[in-house]
Amino acid sequence: MKTAILNFSKQLAYQPVIEQKKNLNKKKQFIVLGMGGSHLAADLLQEVAPNLPLTIHSDYGLPAVSTTTLRDSLIIASSYSGNTEEVIDGFHEARKKKAALAVIAVGGKLIELAKKHRVPYIELPNTGIQPRSALGFSLVALLAFTGQTAIQKELKIVSQKLKPAAFKLAGKKVARFLQNRIPVIYTAEQYKSIAYNWKIKLNENTKIPAFYNCVPELNHNEMNGFDIVESTRHLSSSMSFVFLVDRTDLSKNKKRLQILKTLYEARGLPVLQVELNGKSVLEKALRSLLVADWASVYLADYYGIDPEPVPLVEEFKRLVG
Ligand code: PA5
């Protein structure tokens, strides 16, 4: 896992090849079918390109969209392993509905199906890393289908200056803060996918409970759960909060996070602010996720956990499939 983190920037320089490209039905709208680590790239793309008509579907079948939307969309079945049943189900459904289809995977059944049915596909490099660690490969591949040239260019520039090892120290600091605590990650709505990504790295790499939420929504409900009195103090006594803050953010959400920090600390809840740094949303996200990567693996070291495998996910897939 540490090697995968150190090699992350190289993923961003990957040049995907669309196989069976002549069958690619170009569209301006996109529906990504993906579970877990295989929809993280799409989540991030939604944040980086908020005007891109992109729907993410993490379930069986297809999302409930109008016939017109379905007709005008390219459905991208994304599964790192290529064997995730929800996504394969969506693939079949899309074929039944004669929708425009494309596939992203390292192999597995999805690539077999794509070859069989002449569906355009990108076969990701199989470097043996975990799906959640392959965010760079997935993002670059996704962009090859959505065609966001400005983001593709930016990614190349970021890949040259992003040095994963430089985030070790920041990750260590977070890991120390979170030792023996249940992490809760908060950020502003516009950075939702970053907070979600932090949470899943802690769940899957460190194998601990971790949660996330965003302002302003959480100010209307969740925070009230932390208005501790003596009889409820034990319920949140293991929780520590990481606030992902953007100093350059001009929105009112920045103020909300500041106020919330004061209110939580007054109630004895530990809060660590981690800054989102970078020239663009994309750079901020990638830098922050490297901090999360290191934090999650250092915390895994602390608990004596192997960050790589996810045996419970595998066991569950066996039982359900
Ligand atoms: O990170 C993981 O291992 C999981 O979240 C997987 O991504 C998820 O189970 C879906 O599998 P796949 O990415 O192979 O479609």
C-alpha cells in the first residue's frame, strides 16, 4: 500500500487506450455505474467539473432517468476487478435498453463482456493495487470517455509536481491525532467527495469505523447529536473530528466550520483542522487524499493491521454472489 501511494503521481501520467473505439457512441451526458473504489474517480470529477452532466449510479441496474436522458447518455460501467455484480447487472440492463455503453476495468467479466458485445473499453493497467488506490488510473480513463481536455491537461501538470512522499508528515500528524479514536471527517459541501474518500480510506485501509458529513447540511441535524450532556457523553467519547478546510474559500461554509470547531471543542470534542491546499479543486483534492492515504496506513501500522486486503468485503461478496 505504501508503494502504491508513493507511485500515485505516475498513475496520472497513464495514457489510456480505448479499445473497439469505432463503436464508441459519443455523448455529452454520462452515467457511471460503479461501486466502492470504482466510483471515486466519478465523484471527484463531479466536484472538479460541476457543469458536466454526470450521474453516478451505485446499485444494480440503471438509474431511474428519463428515456431522453438515457438516449443522450454514455453509460460507463466501471469496475476495477471487472467482476462486481451490481455493475455487471447495469451493463446487461444498458444493453437491453440499447443504450450507449463503455467499460473501464483491469479485466474480469466486464472486459470479457465488452469484447464479446463489441463495447468500447479501457483495460486499466493491472499493477496489483487495490481499487481505491487506483484513483489516478480510473480518473484518467474516465476522462478519456468524457473528454474534458482542460482537466486532462491540468492532470498532466499536477502529476509532474505532486510528490506523494511530501505528505507523509502531514499524514503522520493526522494518524497520531486519531489513535484510539473514531474519525469523523467534515468539510464543505463542495468537497464532499474528498471527505468521503478520507472516510473510506480509514474504513478499508485502517479497518476502523469512520464517518463523514458536510456543512451546511450537518448544521441542521448531525451536529445536534454532539450537544453532549453528562448522560450522553460516553456515546461520543471516542470520536475525533478532522475538518478539511479551505482557507481561500470565500463561501459561508468556511465560517460555519470555524464556528462549529469552537462549539465542538467547548463540548470536549477534539477537532483537527487539515488544510486543503492547491491552485485548483483538483489539486486540492489530490493533495488532501495523499494526506488521507498516509494517515490511514500509519494508523493501520499503529493497530497492527495490513492496509492492503479487505477480507470482509471479499467474504461478503462470496456470500452474496
Ligand atoms: O476498495 C475496494 O476494494 C472496494 O470498495 C471495491 O472497489 C468495491 O468492492 C467494488 O469492486 P470493484 O472496484 O472491483 O468493482
